[in-house]
Amino acid sequence: MGYRKPLDMKIKLHHQIFIAMIVGAGVGLPLNMLAEAGRIPEEIPRTIAKYGKGVGDVFLRLLSMIVAPLILTSLVSGVTSSGNLSGLGRLGGRTLAYYISTSMIAIITGIVMFNLIDPGNSTDVALLEQSREVVHLEVVESGAGLLDTLWNQVFNLIPSNPFSALADPGNKSILGVIFFALMFGSFIVVVGGETADFLRKFFNSAYEVMMRMTMFIIRFAPIGVLGFMLYASAGRGLGVFVALGWYMLTVALALSVHAFITLPLICAVLARRSPWSFFQSMSPALLTAFSTASSNGTLPLTINCVEKRAKINNRISSFVLPLGATINMDGTALYEVVAVLFIAQVTPGVDLTIGKQAIVAITALCASIGAAGIPFAGTVMLVVVLGAVGLPLEGIGLILAVDRVLDMFRTSVNVWSDSTACAVMARFESGDD
Ligand code: ASP
């Protein structure tokens, strides 16, 4: 009675992350407002934002450091531990079907919300023009055609050299790592015998070590999150939020419908899990996705939460999550359609017919598949969608000012959808067994 072990006194990780978010915004926003009102020099919030980003980036870099070896060891260990390859194709087919369907639902939600709110009509275009940012040339030049983008994703599945895919500094070759790890694991099973036993043990052990490293790095999540929240809340003036208020509201509401209605329904009906308790299990990953705006960077936490907190088998998570972080981006797909429809609405002389809206929807799906799981990847991909319906690429400059904030929301939705996919696959796989 009355006795508490010291461990019980500890604040849980997701609470720590949450507190860090509140503190970051609680410091950054008032400073920003004071600067806006001319009560303190503008440099104060901007400098704090700069150092906040520096701290956040160190955390993100630590996570990036472990992504490639974590995926390799986790996938090889996942494929070899079952010793049976027959279920792999089935899991792959189901996962892809889930990814494409949920992204399509997200896109439709975005289009419906856009038509309900009609943000362009309530927006003060003159005010919007004042907050326009010049689009960096790099962004424009990176635009490739739609088919090129998709073809690149298929082609990049095969790494020309698995070691360089593993060593890619920006983790841009995750698909290549997945492909190689799947083949390598499968052939370990095919070879069988002592060789397979040895390699299975080796990769299981290496995976265990990687998981421990992940758990160690995750302890710093609250510091990283605090840094990123300072960056997001103190980084730029608040005036832009007025000019782009209706647009932001449309994206945020549509994302909320997808995150709080569609995906929980899928979780309850298809995965037969309580959406609330699954959401709680995933909360450290979702909060980290929110503040880092990187699903690739969050991947170690997502894997950790799915396996250790939601108790889903590594055989499923090791395949579904890395693939999802690379190609399943419901939040990004939704954002792409709303952003392009909004740009069209506020561009004089442009009227998007139903046919063109359908092109926007399909292109947005492809663009979300092609986008990398890093900050602003979806923004760069807007070039593809705008290009597909002949809209001026400079339109991106109109919405750039609030992009970081929307990136935070859409990245959490991306990670939430990947996690729900794991829960759904786990249920189907257990049914098959
Ligand atoms: N930042 C997003 C992610 O990492 C991608 C995007 O920019 O939409 O999932």
C-alpha cells in the first residue's frame, strides 16, 4: 500500500512527447505574436526557430542513421523466421490493395471537402498574393512527367548495387533495400539447412540489436520534438495563416475525417481492433511524425510501436511498414488534390472541368506513391500534378508559406494509415493460419 516502484513515477514516452509539443508551441507562438505586434525584434523568434530546427535535425539524423540497417535486418529476420514463402505474395497483394484503396478514399474525401468549403471563393486573393513565395528553381526543375514518376518507382525497386542503396545518404533507395532484403531472405529459406539456421540466427540477433538502438534513440524524441515545434511555431510570421486560412481549414478537416473516421472504421471493421487503444499504442510514432514531418525518419518508431506496443508480428510489420513509408501516403494524396484545386481556383481564367479534376485525382495518387517520406516531398510532387492539368507551376508559391504545418498533419496521417495496414494484415494473416 502506498509504495510505488521508481519506474511507476516515470512519465510515459507519449506523454513526454506531448508535453514537449505543448511547450514548444507554448513558447514559439507567443514569441511570434509579440514580434508580429512589434513588441520584440523579429530576430528573437526566428533565432529560436533556427536553433530549434538544429536540435530537431540532430534527432532526425539519429533516426535516419538506423533506418536502412533496421529495414534490412527486420525484413530478413521477418522473412526467414516463418521459413515459409508461400504467404509472402499474398501479403504483398493485400498490402498493395489496401494502400491504393485507402489513398483513393483519402483523395475522394479531399475532393468532397473542397467542394463543401469552396476555399478559393472565400479567400482574399490580393492578400494571398502578398504572402506568395518565389518557388525555388530546384523545386520546379525536379518535376518529371507522371509516367516517368511511376516508372522511376518501379525501376528503383531494383538497386543497381544493394550496398549503395543501403548507403544512400538521404535514404532515398528504401525500395531497393526492401527488394534486396526480400530476395535475400527468401533465398536463405530456399537454401535451407545449416546455412539458413546460421543466417537466421545472425539476422535475428542483428535485428534485436537494431531494435535496442532504436529504443535508445527514441528516448530523445521529446527533445527532438521540442526543437521541431519551436521551429514550426516561431519560424515565420502569422499573417500568412490569415491569407491561407480557408485553404488550411479544408486540408485539415479532410485529413481529420480520414484520420478520425475512415481509418478507425477500417481498424474496427477489418482489423477487429479497438481504434482507440491502437491509436494509443501508436501515439509516440504519430506525435513524432507530426513534429518531424518525415515518415521515413519516424519509421524506427513506427516499427517499434507496432511490434512492442500493439504486439503485431515482425513478419508483417517488417514488410508492411517500410513499404508503406515509401509508397503509402494517404495524407499526401489528399493534400495534393486540395492544393491543386485551390491553386486552380485562385488562378484567374482557370476552370477545372470534371474531367480535369479526375486527372488531378489520379495524378495525385501517383504523386503520393512517388513522393519520398521526407519533409516537403509532397510539395515537390505538386509539380507533377499541376503539370498534368496545365496549371502554372509558380502556383506552388501561393501555398508554400503554410506548407510546413500542413506537412506535419499529412505525415501523421501517412504513418497512421501504414500502422492501420499492419493491424488489418495481422488479422487477415491470423485468419489464414
Ligand atoms: N512529409 C511527408 C512524409 O514524410 C511527405 C509529404 O511531404 O507529403 O510522409
